[in-house]
Amino acid sequence: MSTLISSLKETAQSLTAIHRPWREFLDITAVDLPSSFSDVTTRIAQNLTHFRLNYTVILLLILFLSLIYHPLSLLTFLVILLAWFFLYFARDREEPVVIFGLTIDERLVIAALFGLTVAGLVLTGVWLNVLAAVAIGASMVILHAALRSTDDLVMDDLESPYGHVLAGGDEELDSPRGDYSVWIAKGES
């Protein structure tokens, strides 16, 4: 029981660390039209990274509202959401899932959770309703991410969606330009 409570505390702390204020998320002065398709894709990638918890809350709220008139389905998906939370998101990746003394591979856990989700959709008969809610929510998220400017966002290098590209491999670089600036600075040709 203490492991569960400590796991919940760690998850709550990590969620608090990535939470962005709703005032920043809904800042109307940061909305403008992107100048190019490249700008759209960059904005979407950066905003999805920066506001990921806000977007998740919006998607879950839309899903909840779509199931409000289906209480059995809502209860079913609450149980499935809790299963995803405890078996995948909140657990320590270093510790495998052990059920009745058997160690379960992470791929099997994901497959079982995915199968449980699909079975919940099919058996409750709201799969079309959920599909429409997810499509509407995803459209709203992509629209917001494309229209919200990223000029005022302060992002850590580790949080950047392009961090692995800019880093130039396994080594840590101080330059945001990646290997090229180090290569030029060393005078190599």
C-alpha cells in the first residue's frame, strides 16, 4: 500500500512539474496566423510538448462530456482509465508488472490495456460516440497548437521536440546549433 501511495505522490509531482497555467494556455494575445507550413509544424510540435497536460485535460473533458448520457460506459471507461494509469503511466518503468508471481512484459501490458480499451468500446456500444469525441478533441488541440505562437514560450532544451536532433548524438552540447558549431569551432574540415 505504501508503494502505491509513493507512486501516486511521484506521479502527482511529475504532473505538477509539467502543468502549464491555463492563463498562459488561453492567452489570446499569443494567437496569430502562422507564416508558412514549416511554421505550422514547428508550432504544433512545440505547443504539444509545452502544453501536453493541458491538451490531455481537454481531450479527457471532451470524452467525458460525450459519455455523460451513457453512465455505464462512463463507469467502464473510468475503470479502463484507472487501469492505464496504474499499470502504465504511474508505475516505475524499472519495476516489471508481477501478477500471481509471474513477471509480465511491458509490451504484453500495453497490448492487454489496448485490448481492454477496444473491448470496452465495443461492448458498451459507444465506439462511434468516442471516435467522434476524440476526432473533435484532436481537431481542437491541433487548431490551438497551430494558431498559438511559440515566441513567448520558455522551453528547456530537454523539453524541445527537436532536442535529439539538435544534440547531435549521445554527447551533451551547450550550443543549440548541434555538432556543426562544435565542428567549426574546432577548426575541422
